[in-house]
Amino acid sequence: MSNEQEHPRKAVGWAARDSSGVLSPFSFSRRESGEKDVTFKVLYCGICHSDLHMVKNEWGFSTYPLVPGHEIVGEVTEVGSNVQKFKVGDKVGVGCIVGACRSCDSCTDHLENYCPKQILTYSAKYYDGTTTYGGYSDIMVADEHFVLRIPDNLPLDCAAPLLCAGITTYSPLRYFGLDKPGMHVGVVGLGGLGHVAVKFAKAMGVKVTVISTSPNKEEEAVKHLGADSFLVSRDQDQMQAAIGTMDGIIDTVSAQHPLLPLIGLLKSHGKLVMVGAPEKPLELPVFPLLMGRKMVAGSGIGGMKETQEMINFAAKHNITADIEVIPIDYLNTAMERLAKADVRYRFVIDIGNTLKARS
């Protein structure tokens, strides 16, 4: 059934007005919805570390006012006349991108995430010239191609972080062939990305070692998340004993850290895959790469086809993010805590129950 909007829709959310990092209530207009668009009521939105970077303009391309949020889930309220995949009442989500050219090599290969003309879910320009606003808001409008179906057995609040943290770790495990039973994969950092990386790798049948600077995370990694072993990266004896034992490493750390010890953990032909995004360049020693034909690579989210595959895999294996649900007016405190890594492991905003009541 068609119910297209002739005018932009009023929305409420929370936005940053400048790089101070402070967010506050904000009223704005969503773009006009078209015949291929899905409109949904936002129920939950995860807080990603990249939201913090963007709010503070630490990557240098933020535009204000900025409504963050790209781990957005909710329930469809309207569909355009040419929407094929969704109907009113469906549980859906939107991740990091809401547009792409749909015709370049990357797009035709289902890799919209690498399209040169990709449109980010917030702080970008849409085709019609309007600014994109993210999920710290009450409603969302997106082209159905960039909308994901959330299976009924995945709780929406715990599923939200999968739309960024989940696909960011699932995709490199698949692409770099680190998903074969019996392989040994290291996961660096036990935060929002790291904890779901452990869960996905274990579900794929992989032996997992968590690598962390914090010895107090060992019990959490092994007993709660199911990792096979734990390495304290600052413990020279532990690191020495593990040299040359891993087929691959997923590095989720978004702060400055040395790569040399990690490269040493890899077997010949091993792959160190970077998925965190530090503000400043890291030092890359080349000689250790030559001595074992080792690879340092990067990976960023995933295309729409693979993201849906990831969500379906998560539903099949009961993989969800470990979250702390917060009301919208706790947002600035949550951002301060996130900057200190004081969350286990992902903040999720209860948009549906707290936004309208408090704005």
C-alpha cells in the first residue's frame, strides 16, 4: 500500500552543534520519502565509537548540526508504492550507509560499502541535497535497498550494534578466510567490536585468543564470551610463547598501539586485519612482513547483501551484543564514559520509550 509523503516529515532527536562533544535536543525535517523508501519508527539506536569521533570532528569531515547514530532498529510505519521487500509492522534496521551509486564495480559486486559515492547515514549529503541525520531520533527514512530485515528471534536492543560492530568483524572473518573450523584467530581489544568478533569466530568453529592490555578482562573473555585463551599484550613472556601461532588477527583497537608484537604472533601467510580507526597513523614495520609473507589489511563494514547474511547468521546462532540500555537524556554521560572505555560493551539508547517523553 502506497502512502508517500508529499512534504518533509518533522522529526526530533539529539544533535551536536559543534565539536565540543555536547549533544542536546534538536528538531529537524526528514527528507521527503519516495516510492522506494521505507519509513520506520526508531525504537533503539546503538552508540558506536565512531559517533564519538564524529561528534568531536576528530576525523575532520563532520558537519553540524550533527545527529549521530548508525545502529538503528525499529518498526516500519510506511512504505513507498514501489517498495518490494518490506511492509508496515516489519522489524528493520539501518546501518552505516543509506546510499551508493549502485552502478560501479563495488556496487555491482554487492560492496556498496566501498562505493566512491556512498552516502553515510549521518553528516553527509543525500541525492536531493538534504543533510543525512542518524538514529538518535524518533523516525528514519531510507531507500529499501539500504534497509535490513531483523529476524523475529533477535531482540531489537541487542541486535542494534550488529549493524556496525557486527558486520565490521563478521566481514573480515569471511573475506580473509578466517572462518574455517580449527583455525586460530586473535582478537585485539575486548570492547564493542571485540566482544562480537569473539562470538562470531566461535560460532564459525574457530579457536579464539583475546589479546588485551587489561589482565582483568581474562575471566570475562574466557568464561563469559567463550574465548579459548587470553593474552596480556604487555606481558613479554606470554607474547613470546604465542609467537607464530595465529592464522589471523582482527584488530579492533581505535587508539595508538604497536603493531610489531601482533605481527609476531602470526604464522607465515598470516593476516593482521585492522578494523579500528585510530586518529593518528600507526607505525608499520615492514621487515617482519617480509619474513613470513604476512599481510596487514583493513576492512570497513560490509555490503548490504553480506550485512543481511550476518544478521541471519547471528539469529541462527543466537549472537547478540552485550549492551547497557540508556535513556536519551543520559547521552552525554554515556559519551564521556565511552571515551574512557567504561561500558560493557555497547551503549544502546532506548529511543522508543525515552525520546519523545523527554525532548
